[in-house]
Amino acid sequence: MSTSAETLTKNNETPLVQKTVYSILFSIAFAHLLNDLMQVVIPSTYPLLKEKFNLSFTQIGLITFVFQLTASILQPFIGFYTDKKPKPYSLVFGMIFTVVGLTFLSLSTAFWMLLISVAFVGIGSSIFHPEASRVAFLGSGGKRGLAQSIFQLGGNAGSAIGPLLVALIVAPHGQSYIIWFVIAGVLGMLILSRIAVWYQNHLQLRASKKVVLEEETIHLSKRKVNISLAILLFLIFSKFIYMASMSNYFTFYLMNKFGLSIQDSQFYLFGFLASVAAGTLIGGPLGDHFGRKYIIWISILGAAPFTLLLPYANLFWTGVLAVIIGVIIASAFSAILVFAQELMPGKVGMISGLFFGFAFGIAGIGSALLGYLADHTSIEYVYKITSFLPLIGVMTYFLPDMKKKK
């Protein structure tokens, strides 16, 4: 991590535009992998917890709601605050909250204890994401879509690996084995403490004018910016409620419709989440090259034919369609987030916190409502309803074709 200060300036007098710092991008992506790997333990253990605590789908949805609410409500405020006063070492504190939450989850003996556990993990997420997203922005060297994709790839890879590890470690042995995931948290703290040193050095260089970050100005009215942000948030709504249906209920859907075991259903979930990771890596660089609006078009609306087919497919085609949907729909988030950051230059933390927070929050609310719907209809009916969500992608038409001036 010591590459930071020395690679950014030619001498003490000449300020340089920052280059892309790949060592930092891949380090923060790996930290994101560890963070989201620990977070995805929560939905991955739902079948186990449902059986042990005799939970209804509504209670499953409530657990997700508490987790997503705590993960979302603080993020915009943390991002707004750190835009003005960056806190490099807050990344480590966020990881500490997540470790405490998982430890408590492994020891929980009642439903209310489960809710407290996931709340701690949610708070850890709300601290981690705005500042980690800023690190990716600062290390991008202007390649913002690529940087955000690398960062998101780490998170999605962690979300894909988590269920697989739960199937191998927790499912055969029980709830108490969740404690093993604390190892990932300790490793994350070590990596984030090194990143914090680079972050602190980088801030000092910027303050002393020894390095400048290339900025872009968007010539749009305030009204147009606000409308565009609202459209982007609505697209996030469609994407993340559908993603919530897959992340939280896909295993139940497979077990109910096709009679799969808990372990077998987790492998299908892994396939979906792995495809999400692949789609994330693709979306950002394509957005840098072809324009973010086009990628958003393809990603949201392009998933619709496949989501509409999914509820009527057999087991083989369900697995294939899940992978296709994951690749297509995941390519949008990096493009949406960077699009929003470019609409409001200089407010990376607030925008990142708003969009990550909204994504988590809407996923939590959506999960609770979908759980309630599943209890009162069927899990298969839920997938028929959610299959229409990507059609909301037609709203992309109203986003501006931004002409950027450096």
C-alpha cells in the first residue's frame, strides 16, 4: 500500500492528475468481498434458521427488513458527513460491527436475538460502503466505471461465495458454526487498516495540492438533475426488489417447486450470485466506453424476457435462466451509481450512501412484503409477480444524454 504518496507526484512542486491505482482498487474490492461474504451469511442461513426457530416467511422477511433498514438508513448521512470530513479508519470500525453481529448470530437462541444480530451487521454495512466507495473513486484515475465495477465485483463475489461456504460449513453442523466467518472479518480489518493509511496519505497530498483528481462538470439544470436522480432511484427499486426475491427466496422456490435439499438449492443460489459478480465486472467498463445510459437500458429492460420465462421453466432451464438474469441485471448498478455521481460532482460519499442505502432499504422492504405475499399465496406466485419488475427499465428513456466537459 505504500505506493500511494510516491506514485502520485513527480516532485514537490508539480501537481499531477492521479493515475489509476490498481493495487488500491483490488484491495478495496477484496475488502468488499469479505464484507459482503459475511453479510450474505444472513440470508444463506434462512432455511436453517426457519427450521430451528419455526419461523414463518413473514418473520424471514422481518429479519431481512431489520438488516436492510439498519444497512440503509445511516448511509446517506455518513456519506454526507464524510464528504466534508473524510474518516479513513471508519472502514475498520464498520468491519468491527459486522464481526460483533455475526458472533451474536451464531449464539442467538431467540427470534429477538436474531434481529439484534442482523442490526449490528447492517450498521457495519452502513459505515463501510460510503467510505469504501470513495476509496474506489479516489483510486479510479478517471476510469470511474471500471473502478466501481472492480469494487462491486468484490462485493458480488463475496455474496456468491458466502452461500457456498454456508452450505459446506454451517448447513452440515448447525448455527454455531457461523462463528467461523469471523475469520473473514479479522482479515478484513487488517486489509482496511492498510487501505486507511493510503487514504490518509492521499488526502494529505490533495490538501497540499501535490495531486489533483480529474473532475467533470455536467451542464444540466437543477431540476433536470433531480428528475434524473429520481429516475435512477426508481430503476434501483426495480432491480433490487427483483434481486431480493432471488437472494432471499430462490432456495425456498427451488425446494418447494423441485423438491431440492437445502444444500442443493444453495448451489443454484451460488450460480445466480456468481453470474451477478460476472455481470458487475462487465457493466462498468462498457459504461465507460459506450455510455452509461446504454448499459442501463440493456441491463434493466434486457432482463425482462428472461425473468418472465423463469416461473414456467423446468429445473434445468431455471438454472440457466437464473445465470442469464444475473449477468444482465447486475451490469446496471455500476453504471447507475457512476451516472449519479457525475450528476452531482464533489458529493461522492452522499451519492454512494444514498444509492447503497436506498438499494439495501428497498430490498429490505421488498423482502418483507414478498415474504408476506408468499405466506398468503405461494412462493411460486411471488416469482410470477416479480418477473414484471424489469419492465420498469423503459424509464431509462427519460435520462439525459450527458455531454461531459473535463
